[in-house]
Amino acid sequence: MELFSYFFENIPYILEKTWQHFYLFLISWSIAVVTGVFIGIISTRPGKEKIGRTVLAVTGATQAVPSTAVIALVFIFMGIGALPAMFALFIYSLVPVTFNTASGLMNVSPDMKEAAMGMGMTKNQILFKVELPTSIPAIASGIRTAAVINIGTAAIAAIIGAGGLGEIIFIGLRLMDVSRIFAGALPVAVLALVVDALLALLEKAIMSDGLKLSKEN
Amino acid sequence: MQIRLKNLTKKYDNGAFKAVDNISLTFDESKLTVLIGPSGCGKTTTLKMINRLIERTGGDILFDEKSIDEMDRINLRRKIGYAIQNIGLFIHMSVFDNIAVVPRLLKWPEQKIKDRVEELLELVNLDPELHMYKYPAQLSGGQKQRIGVARSLAADPDVILMDEPFGAIDPINREKLQDAFIEIQEKIKKTIIFVTHDIREAIKLGDKIVIMNNGHIVQYDDTINVVNQPENEFVESLLGSDRALKGLEMLSVKDNYIKDFVSINAEEVKTVGTALEYLQKKEKSYAYVVGKKGILLGYCTTKRLQKKDKHDDLIESVIKTESIQPYSNLMEAIITMVEAGLTSCPVVNSKDQLLGIIRFKTLVDIMGSFEKSEE
């Protein structure tokens, strides 16, 4: 097969680039998840409804900014290399995580929160026993979206010298070498699908049966 | 536990709006007191100031003469049961975990919690085996309300605050829940403060009623007195034009039926002829017919009997009739009688034995007494 020729002839190189790609993704995405969930939580605490709505508006709007624009902007201010690339990926993944965490928490039924407060839960108990557990579907979907976008955008980050599978794709494009382009694109797609599937499993494992049932209804 | 409100006030917008304006009253221990009034009258605000979901701006709230300021807000809430209109069951928790929330906050041992959850489910008429591990999404509306009530009782609080707990449910199920709730309160005898906007619910459940309007108390009295002697036009309009009928809901058949009636025992009187003789002797146009052990079979009238041959079996001339039980209220009695077109209705016990009769005239007289106090 002509299409797979480059792929099979360069497996060690492709594996190395895949690892590099995964590394770019994992670091930037993990930090984005932690930061995004954190921002989502603090911006939706009682009495901070205004901040929460602002965060939603800003993150909602910035989701429409193309990934290349973010990478280009980061390049202007930070130059080239893996670090600026990871920063761009971090910013880009932060948006869906923050947006979904904030909107998930803001959509927790006021009745549940009132009941929890009336029963004598502290603010932290309400957050950890009621708000976060019932927001898992929203937060998890933000985290999964962030992962898939991140892996895709990481391929583009190769133009600012980040390395990863994007490097193979861009060389292939320049040489008009379809087999080379394919050898770069295929692992990107597989990586995104595998990570998403693993996260879906994780989501299912931590989500309460009660939530699954109430989503079905 | 007794709760006393002392000059309780809640101002908003720097005093421009007073949701609750300087109210003082005492909620009696072990009684169910209903707070009622139009929306915006301050009833829910008053309720929520008691568990400090809303902070008051003036006055005091005393639990057995101890100010709520002397108690920690979180601990106070754990000692007060709380049930709300939309229930707010935690959808990610099983029925068991929902009920166990406050006991767990209070760090009860797990075995004690389990026993308590089972006890409460039985109290609200839900089979623990069947429902304990279900999730809210698997329950009907009525079942959710029951769990909400059970949850508010979980840590055996002395005081329970209920904010329209049966408000979001269809009328038929609401009546059932109210009946079940009256039975529960008979058993537990808690100090309950119950907010509603439904006057029928207030009359049915309340030992006492507080009528509020514009942040003030309009009338606070025993339910019967509120119905009999409304303080002013506002209370009258709240009670509605059919308050005489509502008054009937508070009274039960057992206190208003009479034992003065004519009955024929079909075990002894077998033929139409003897029955007619008996009726003529008693100068009555009809009589109830009972069978073995005094079980009601129906009634017979002289008119009907005269058309028959006097050797006919009496049983064949008996007309079946509606009956009512002593624990029904007079409203139910009147409905039964109007629907069946009866001027008097036999009262029977659960074994269908005839106890007496209730007359339509009696009901009209009682309604008349409510009407009179209305003037």
C-alpha cells in the first residue's frame, strides 16, 4: 500500500513524535483542567454570581477564536519552541473546561442547594457533596472537549516548533507527500479517539447511577 | 420545643420595604401551626428566618426562650427539620443517602442510621426493602414528597419547618399525602410550622392558623376560631365564600350522627306485610333494613311495599343505599348525600354495621351556624 509506506518504514520516528505529541497534550491539558475547574468553582460561589456570568460570557465568546489565532498570538509574545506551544494549548483547553464547570455549577438546581443549606451543610459540604457530584456530566464533557481540541491543535502547534506529529504533517504538506501526511495525521486521530474513550470510561465510573437515571428521564 | 417570635422584622432596601413588620407570636409545642396569606405576605420569609436561611433585621427568635443568636447557625439547622415545595431531593443520591444526610452530618453510627431510615420509610408508608436503594428519578411525584417529609424528620428534630411541602403535586395525591401526614403528626407530635397558600390545606392540617398580609399578622387563633370568627374582611375573603363548606371539613360524622332511626331486622321480619305493619305502627314512611349482626342491607319505603303482595319476601323490596363511615368529615358526607340524592344517610362502621343516620338538615344547620358568624 502506497499510503502506508512512509508509516511502516518510520515506526520508531513516528512513535517518538507521537510520544512528544502526547506529552505536549498531557502537560497543557492537565494544568488547564485543574485551573479551569478551579476558576469555574470560585467564580460561581454564592454572592459571586456576577463574576460567574462574566466568566461564562468571556469563555463562551473565546471558544469561537480559531486555534491558529491563539498559536499566532502566543508566538508573537513568547517566540517559538515547546513551551510557548504548551502555553497556547493550555489557554485553548482552559476555555471549555472553565465554561462547562461554571455553567454546570450554575445550573445545579436551586432546590437542591436550598435543601442542602436548610439541612445544615456547610458551604464546602454543599460544594463537594451536592454541587460537584451533580455537575459531573457538564464538567466531564468540558474536560473531554478540551482533550480532543488540545490533541488536534497540538498538531498545528508544530508550526511554532513544538514538535509532535504536526511536524510530520507539515513536512508532508511541503513535499506534497501524501504518505507522509497520512503517517502524521493517522496517529493524531487515533490518539484523540483513544483519549476520549478513556475519559468517557472514567466519567461513567465516577458518575452516580442516580444521575444517569435522571438524565435518561 | 416552643418557638417565640419577638418583634421580628425583615427590611429590604435599607428599610424601604418591610417583608415582615414587627411580628410577635408563639408557636406552641407539639402543635402544627399554619402560616397562610397571599404571595408576598411574608409567610415564607418568616419561616426562613427561623432556620436563618434569611437573616432577620430586627427583633428576636427564641427557642424555649433561648435566642437563635446564641446558637451556631449550622448546628441550629441540623436540629430543625426542613421540607420545601420542590423537595430538592439530591438526584445523585439514593433514597437511603438522601434521608441519611443530616444523621451523617451529626455523625450518627451507620447502624443507627440504617434503622432510622427504615423506620422513617415505614412511617411515610413506603416499603423500605423496595425503595431504600432507588434514586429520585425512579420515584413518582408523591413518593418524592414522602421522601422529602421523611428526610426532614431524619434526625428526630423537635421543630420542623415546611414550606408548601405538598404544593407541587396533583390534588388527588395531595389529599392522600395530607391524610398520611395528619396520621404521622398524630404519632410524632412535633412542633411544626407549615407554610401554605391553600386555605383548605390550612384548615385541614392546622391546629392553629396564622393569617398574614403585608408583613403583618391579621389573625392568629385555633383553626376552628378562625373559621367561626374571622377577624375582618381580609380573613373572610381568604376563607372564601364557601367557608361554611370548608368548616364542614373540620367536623366529623361521628360527632354529628343520630341514633334515633327506625330499622327493620330482616332476620325477624321476613315478609312485606309484617314490614308494612311495623312502619304503620311507627308512623314512618321508610325504614332501614339490616341483616345478620346488624349489617346494613338498604331501606324500604311504605310506597314501594304497598305495591307488592304482602306475602312477598321483604328482602326483594329492599333498595340499596349509599352509606358513610364515622371518621369521614361532614364535607364528604354532604357530597355523598347530594350525589345519591339522600336527605339522610346511614352511618356504618368498617364492618358495615348500621350505627345511626346523619341528616342533611343537620348539615344545613351547621353550615347556617358558620354563615351566622360571618355576618
